[in-house]
Amino acid sequence: MKRIIIAGLIALNSFMLFSQNQGNEMYQLSQLKNNVRSRQVSSYDRTGGNGDCLSGIKDGEKVTILDVKGAGVINRIWITIAPGAEQLNRNNIMMRMYWDGNTFPSVESPIGPFFGNGWDESYNFVSVPLAVSPGAGKSYVCYFAMPFATGARMEIENQTGQKIDAFYYNIEYVEMAKLPENSGRFHAWYNHEVTEALPGGENEWSLLGEAGKNLSGKDNYLFADIKGKGQFVGVNYYVNCPSTMWYGEGDEMVFIDGETQPSFNGTGTEDFFNMSWCPKEMYQHPYFGFGRVNNETGWLGHTHVYRFFISDPVFFDKSCRFTIEHGHNNNLTLDLASVAYWYQESPGKLPRTFTKEERQPKPLIGASDIHLWRHAWRVENKSGSKLWGNEK
């Protein structure tokens, strides 16, 4: 009898757990849909041949790769481009998406940073909604759901200064008579800024004196400034650090629905990205991690860190200003870029757009630059050849 009761309790608990978790993907796969039809738009060869790409896209040319009417949801985007990133700068191929007949884009980003490759580099990247896949980052993949009520349009613009030889794509979507209620519109925004140090210098870890304080978030770096009801669902963050000093003492500060004091006030950049204690190693969890780490001295150079709020979106009713400090109290000069991802109730305008010139990253600082600084410091101190470097 005890065995029967125990078995019954186990079965009941399993049923309750399953019932409470019916929103999971594997369960959803088993649920048949009514009045939904799958569609695909691609670059396939219309003649039946094997020239399955758009070819010869000139510099400055815009090309529409998706233009559908009615209601539906985009559920997969796959892209590959030739020549490779070492010859054709993915930071200068723009991607824009327009929902429901609007003339303004709700998604605007260079292709590389959108999918998870910063600057003009190419490397493998793995997460749940976005990936850049082998070899060495040749294909771009997106699984973010992108609903639309009356139509969707997607375009690319070649700003590379040269011809795109081949642009391949598959875009899968479902069409339906009407969108389910509460279907948000997908948004993504690229930002880029070379931040300013404090007037007193880059006083990280209080090396130059007493550290200042930041309560207002006034000069924080901006991930997103959203107007309307919605939910923030992720960010790719690209850091170009010109110093060996740790770049990540900055805290995230999130202002919801017009707050003057943040609802979210973090404890450090690495903490926000679910890590700790100034890490520098490759780590790619489905929801967060490092897509790239610098291979230079200290924290010099390029780092790509990401976090997707799959199970913990940041909800807001009227607005969301999502920011992060650049160093503690915004004391560091950093070359920062990001792509933020969110859903909101209706298509909204993005904060601003960036020209090709405004998007260009600063050059990398390396060991030779540090050696030249050391030489200039020796000359300035007029003390000859025995200065070690830590004299005060």
C-alpha cells in the first residue's frame, strides 16, 4: 500500500510539474496550431539553377529581402555573405526591419553586431536567440520571434565601400489570420560611443584619489531608451579598452516608467552579465557569457559580453531607460558599442541612427603603444635609463 501511495504521489507531482511548465518549448512543439501556415522567403535561384544568392550589390545600394503583407511571425533568419569579414566589413552592412507599414525602422543595426560579432571581426558565437556559426563565424542566425499585424519589410544597405559579391538568406515565418493578443513588436538598436573620462582622470580602483559617486546615472552609457509598454530581452555589449585597467567596474542602472532613481542598481559590469571578479576567459552559456575575450595584456583590446533575458525580462508600462556606467562613476574612456533587444506594444521609433563614420571603432592599443608611453614618461622625467616605471 505504501508503495502505491508513494507511486501515486510521484505521478501527481510529475503531472503538477508538467502542468505548471506547459510554456516550455518541448511542450509547445506538441501543440497543433489552427489557421497557421509556414512560409519562407529566400535568395534561391529563380531559374532553378544553383545561383542561390543576391549578387553584385553595389556600395550605397539598398535591397529589400522581405516584404510580406498580412499578419504573421518571423521565427528564423539565416544569412551568409561573401567575401568574408576580413575583406568585407560586417560593421558597414546595415539591416533594418519595418513592421505594419511604418516608414521608420524598429530594428536598425549593422549585421555583425546584431548577430553577435563586434567591430568588423568574425568569430563563432553561441546563444539561444542568436548565433554566428562555423567556420570561424561565416553564418548569421536569429531565432527571436518577430510578430507583425499587417505586414513586415526587411532591407539591407551596403555601406562597405565595395561590392557585396554574394548575399544568401533564408527567412522563415508563419502567416495567420490575426495575431494573438499581446503580441509585442520586436525592436533592436545599435549604439556606439567613445566615452569621456572624468576631468580628474581615469580614477579606477581609486588609484588617483578618492573615488566619486554616481546616483543619477547622468553620463552613463545607453543601451536603450524606450517609450511605451514592453519588455527588455537582451543586449550584446562590445568593449574596446585602451588600457590594461579593468573596464568593468561600471554598474547597470535601469530607470522604469519615468523614475528619477533606478529600479535596478547593479554591483559591477561582470555581475550584470552573470559573472564575477574581472574574468577574462571564453564562456558561452545559452543566456549569457563572453563571445570574445581580448588576447592582449590585462584588459586591453576587444571584449564581447552578452546577456539575454529569456526567463527574466525587464517589464515596463510606460518607458525604460537602460544604462550602464563606463567604469566606476563613469571615469573611463572606452570605445563602446551595443545592440539592445526588446519588445513593445506597438512599433516605436529608435533613439537615433549612426552614419558609417560614426560607427567606426577606435584603433586597438597594444604593447608597442605602452612602450612608447613609457619612453615619453622617461623623457619627461629626465632621469636617464634606470627608471623602472613605478617611481612616484
